[in-house]
Amino acid sequence: MKNHNDPISVTELNTIMHDVVDAAFDYPVSVIGEINNAMISANGHEFFTLKDESSSIRCIRYASLVFEKNIIEYENKEVIITGDINYYVPQYGKESFGQVIVSKIVEYGEGKLKEIIEATRKKLENEGLFEKENKLTLPKFPMCIGVITSKDSDALQDVLSRLKDRFPISNIIIYPTLVQGKDAPKNIINQIKKANLDKLCDVLMLVRGGGSLEDLMCFNDEDLARIIYKSDIPTITGIGHQPDITIADYVADVSAETPTAAAERITPDKKDLLKNLIEYELHLSEKSKSMLQNITLKLHFLKSEIEKFNPKKLINEMKLNYHNKDKEIRYTTKNIIDNKINSCNIMTKNLGLVSKFLKNKLGTMQQNESVLKMNLSTKLNSLFNLKKNHFMSLSKEILNLNPNKILKKGFAIIRNRRGEIIKKKIDLMNTSLFTAEFHDGKVKIETKK
């Protein structure tokens, strides 16, 4: 064995260090630190640096050990890695270094808490607990405000001071509760339930001051979120400071950045109210004056309308109207009667003249009638005799043209079998059967050729 004072080679030193490191730990070893410089090689192996406030060490996780998250997703997160410590001695004279061959990675501290919060948030969001249409509307003038917070907290004092300054007429009920630790969610849930059973408050405030993520974890409780969602009283949250957002903020009907901001959000400012009241008073005064003027004008109008229907005035007007109508009727009636009398006199005179004219006309017509009758009788007799002679002449001529009269003289009418009269010799020679018609009958005659 070499003396400890004897120099050794670099290779020998690296070999000793490798053996020392290998024998120094009970494997596997767990190490806490923050992941940086994460990268993934082409064959899927992951390389990164694990560091704390003072130092860092190289790490490698082989592709066969990567199951869920890849190393990039852990960048800048505090984790606990589990694996074997290895002092790596490369070949060809390259630099040796210590590293951890990682088999497991688990988030630690705030990183783990954020992962839990995000999982709960996504679950509740998928169930619809954050939907706007499900949120209640805050009252404009809350006459009773319930404050759920620690009874000894600065947040409570800030809220009470702000409420008193802005809207001092509201009644405030304090529901004291734990706002930190494992028992806090159950405490807060019980106070929300109590407020809903009391049915005294118009709005509930869930508030606390700032703190670390771990301090505020009670406000990320799933059961608490569901109770806030089910509350029949509108709920506003004012938890922590501006960057702090909890699941309670997501599910509340309204969320504010701080407890003081929540107090301002749910109350009207008394200064604004006073200003509005003064404006309303002026407006009401002007409106009242305007309405009074309109009513006065309307009363004058109605009075004048009523005067039109005064009974005494109406009776006098009716009397005057009656006398005028009576006078008018009398005058009109007299004119009508006078006109009728004049018309009757004129008609009587005209009737006399017409009667005389008609008598003269009648005498003349009677004379003319006798002459006409005589002339008509003469003309009728002459016409009758003329027509009678003409008729007798025609009758004699018709008798002379009667075929039977001719046949009696020994003539006969020859017809072929179709009943046609045979007028020519040649037609008779071509006919084998014909009929001879005499004045006393017909005879069929058949010839032989």
C-alpha cells in the first residue's frame, strides 16, 4: 500500500473518490433542491442541475424511468429527488464529476401545494362552480353585513373601520373563525352555515390578511369552496394581498384584492350618497315646482271648463236660445204658410185655364173622332173586298193546279222504285220496275227485257 505522503495519479484519485462516494451512503438517497437547466437529449434521457442557496450538483434521469411529467415541467420548482450518488469518471482524460442518478422526483414545499391547488381548481371548474351565471348579485345597500374572519386580526379592524367610514348605518355581525391551520376550513364552513341559518345578513365577507401560500391553504379547501357555492347569501372574499388568489376567490360571488377592498366593494360611500341625496333633493324640488305649476294651470283650465257648465248660466242660455228658436220658428212657419197660400191661388188659377183648354181640346177631338171613324170604316170595307177577291182568285188557281184533277183527265204519274218521277222516255226504258199513279190509286208494273 502506498504511503499517504506518496503522490498519486489523477486516475487513482478519481478511482478512490468513486469508491468513497459509492460506500458513503445507504442507497437510495433523497435530496431536496430546486431544478434548473433542465434539458432532454435526443434519446429521451433527462439532464438537469439540482441546487440550493449555496451549491448545486448534476443529475441525470434515464428515459426508461420517465413515466409522467418530463423534467422541463419541473424547471424552477423545489423537489425531492431519490436516486444513487455517483462519482463519474469519464474516459479519455475528460473531467470527472459527481452526479445523482435519479429514479424518482416529487414536488416539495410551495411547488407541491400549487400542484394540489391547481388540481382542485380544475376539478371544481369542470363541475361549473366558477360559472358567472351561478353567482349571486351583491345588494346595493346592505343593511346587515356578516364578517367571517379571526376576531383578533388586523383584517377585521381594517374592515370595521372602512365599513363605519363608508356606510355607518349598516349592522355588522362578526362570525369569528380560525383563518390558518388544518382546523380552519372546518371552522369557516361552520360559520358560513350558521350565517345562512340565522338569515340576518344581506352579504357575507370572508377575509384575512396576507400570508404565505401555506398560511392561505385553508382557503383552497374543496369542502369550503362547495359551501361558499351553496350559500344563499351573496359572498365576497378579500384574502391576502393583490397577488394572492385562492379557490375561495374563484367560487365566491365577488372577489376583492384585500379585506379593505372587499369592504369598499359591498358598501356605497356615504359621501357619494350625501352628494346624490343633495342632487335628488334639487331634482325633486325642481320637479315639484314644475308639477305644481302644471297642476295650477290644470286647475285654471278645469275652473273655466266648470264655469261653462254653471246651471244658472246654462238655464239663461237655454232660455235665450228658446226665445230665439221660437221667434225663428214662428217667422219660418208664417213664411211657409204664406208661400203655400200663394202657391194654391196660382195653382187654382192655372187649373181653371187648363180646364177650359182641355174642354175646347176635347170638343175638337170628338169631332175629329167621328170623321176618323167614318173614313176608317170606308177604308176597311174597301180593303176587305179587295183582299176577298184576291183570295178567291188564288183559291181557284190552286184548285186548277191540284194533281188529282189532272189525273182525272186520264193522266198518270210514273215513278221508279226509289219514288222518283220519271220524266223522260230513256229513263223509263232503263227501268224494269216502276209505279203508275192514277187519280184513284197506284199500280206496280214490271217489264221484261
